[in-house]
Amino acid sequence: MGRWVKPEVYPLMAAMSFVTGMCLFQLTRNVILNPDVRINKAHRTTAVLENEEEGLKYREHNLRKFLRTRPPEVMPSVNRFFSDDK
């Protein structure tokens, strides 16, 4: 890259790039899919959209549906290691 970029900075750059990507993903998702964001001029004239189905579709996305079937554990193997009787 350049002289000012040292190898010690690479993990910080990777973390910042990942977080920036997450922010861009969330902003794009909200602009495109959120029923409260109105880009179309016809929809902007209404004060409150009474479209419950669209809001439910936005709230119940595929990741949430997948995680609902999984156990609420961050590290299941570590949990099993420390909780199993030996």
C-alpha cells in the first residue's frame, strides 16, 4: 500500500473494513426493504402506511427464522465441555 501502512495495522484495517461493510449492509437493507422508508413520491404523501404484512415480512427475515430454530448458545462446544459431568 504505502510506507505509512505497517504490518501491525492490518488487523485494525480488517476489523474496520468488516464493521464498515456491516454498516453499509444495514443501511442498504433499511433503504431498500424497510416499509417506513418511502422513496416513492406516491407513498410519501401518506402519513402512516397501514400495511402490516410488509412490516411483518421485514421483521421476520430469513436469518431470524433460522436462528429461532437454533439453541441460544454462542459457543456450544465450550458450554458442553464445562457443563458435562465427567
